[in-house]
Amino acid sequence: MKKKIIIIFFILIIFVNTGVYAEPDISLFGKDVNIEDSENPEDYVVGFEILLVLTILTLAPAILIMMSSFTRIIIVLSFIRNALGTQQTPPNQVLIGLALFLTFFVMAPIGADINENALQPYLEEEIGQAEAIDNAMVPIREFMYKQTRDKDLALFVDIADVEEEIVNMEDIPTKALIPAFIISELKTAFQISFIIFIPFLIIDMVVASTLMSMGMMMLPPVMISLPFKILLFIMVDGWNLIIRSLINGFS
């Protein structure tokens, strides 16, 4: 480790002494690249816009998860797998992929609204960046507001210490709406998962009681109940019912 540090130290000394950092002309892939200050302020504005776009792309997964229907869908799908007791079937990749496509399906009208009223006018330079962001937040805020409970919203409005009187949705600050929406989605997802768990729990109890009465205490009840739970799920067309209920819950 010490030898590596010494080697890196000597390399830095060689670079400094040779004046690499002071040269404005750099050869890159056989081409001379000239580095100099720009006299046009618009060049810096474009650079900041590119930086902003890259930042948004970096935060896109968090935005997708926290401000869309993804949270509720993935939690319900995970609880279904646990209720069936199928371990890693379906695998995580399948559940996440299904949740993503269902999220795209649910959020498609909102995406179309954002594209029509925010993105396209901004690309055509009809509106500024700030106005485009405000226009894009309108349909997202409406979606979150419809799915948020008043109790959760009041909690974060009180914590945020909003001094202005809230009369309608436009008066609610986004910093309070987003966390209120998240905990509302968590509660809704757990409520749906609890209802789904009940029939599978009954099957486990019946199978365990039957095995106990027959004196087969060494036989794991899960091995016997798993085929019956899968059969029940197939007979009622479980995936169709659950997906239909999830999508209708956002309408």
C-alpha cells in the first residue's frame, strides 16, 4: 500500500513539473482540443441546462417510485408471493418488471398531459424552464392529491408549519404533499395485502389442523398447503383480479 502511494506521489510530481495542467491545448485521440474561457454567456446557460437534465435523470428512479403508483403495486405483488409461500417465484426481476409496466400504464395519461403542456412548449421555446416545471407538476400533484388521505396530509402540513390558510389543492406545498402521498400509499398497500392474505392463511390453518389430528406432526404443513394455495389462486384467476383491482384503485 505504501509503495502504491509513493508511486502515485511521484507521478503527480512529474505531471506538475511538466506543466500538463497549464497547457490549454490537449491532444485527444489524435485531435487537438483547445480549452479556453467562453465569452458568450449562453454557453454557460446551456451547460447548466445539461447539468440539470443529468441530475433529473439521476433522480428519475426515486421520482418514479415515490411520486407514482409503483409503491403500492410492488408492495401488493410482494405480499402475494409471500402469501402463496412460493419463496422466490415469481423472481424479483419479474415482479419489478410487472410493477414498472403497470406503473407506466397507470401514469400514461399524466405523462401525456406533461408532454402536451410542459415538455413540447418548452422544446419549442414557447415557455421558460420554470413555467415548464410548474406545468409538469400540476397533473402529478393532482394524481397524488387524489390518492392521499386527509389525515396524512394534515400531518405534514402541520409539521411543515404552513402559515398560509389552505383553501384548495393549490395552497398545499409540494414538500408536504409528497411524503403524505407516500405514507398513504403504504397504508393502502398493506390494507390490500391483508385482505389477500386471509384466504391463504385459512388454508394453512386447515392443513395444519388436519395434519395435527392425523398425528403427522413431522410433516411440514407448508408442503401440503402450497399446492392447494396455488390451485385456489389459479381457479379464481388471481392475477387478473389483483391487477384489475390495483388499476381500478387509481381511477
